[in-house]
Amino acid sequence: MKKGQYQYLLFIYGLIILIIALLFGGFLFSFKSGTDVKTYQDYSSLDINFLNYLRTPVTINGLGFSMGDLIVYSYYTNDFNKLDEQTHLIFNKFYGEKCSWEVSYSLKESQNFHIVNNLGLLPTDSRSAHAIIPGFKGENIKVELKEKC
């Protein structure tokens, strides 16, 4: 063989070995592993919708706040118009006409002081999520979202 032909043969053999290694690696790693991420059972779409509701930005008197802040503001001013309006805007986008929803606000151990809903009060078998929002004077305001689809 002439000088330099061995280099081409080594290059071809190396290329073949590389292709075989890549095919083997692709075949080996193409199967699903036993460590797939599983759905965490404690969080549902209702919980996510509720958390997004509490974090939604709103404007009160030209200042930016979250819905959680608006809930506390509405409780202390006893003016629920902006809260009702924003709650309807948010949940009508989430649920539309397909589901009934209700958001109730109460002090932790007492009756509801305000309820916002789209189709009236819901039955007791509705799914629900709740959160506690601290007030300015140490009160704990319980906010609960119920849905029935």
C-alpha cells in the first residue's frame, strides 16, 4: 500500500466505530427510565387557579397590588365593589360558563363576611381550596374557593 492509505483506513474504521457507539447510545437511552416525574397528588388545577387568583396584580387608586392585598383592603374599607369586579374577571376567564365557582371570605373562626360567585351557592360536595391571609391588625382572613364542574 502506498504511503497515507493507512490513515484513510484508520479514519474509516474510527468513523464506523463512532457511528456504532452513537447508535448504541441512542438505543440505550431512548427507553423511559424508572425515575419519571410523577404528578404530586396534593396539588390540583384548583389549587393552582386559587394561587394564581391570590397573586394576580390589580390596581387600587393608581397603585399596584395583588388580589390578596385587595381582599385585606376590601375588608378594612368595607367596600367590595373592586373585589367583586376583579374576581369575576379572573374566574370567568378560568371557568367560563362550564363550571360554577364561589369565593368566600371570612374571619378564621366566624361566618363569611362576603361571598362572590357566578351561579349561586354551591353544594357541599364541591371541590375547594383555601388560604389564610393576615390582616393589618392581626386578624386572619380565610379565603376559600369552591368549584363544581
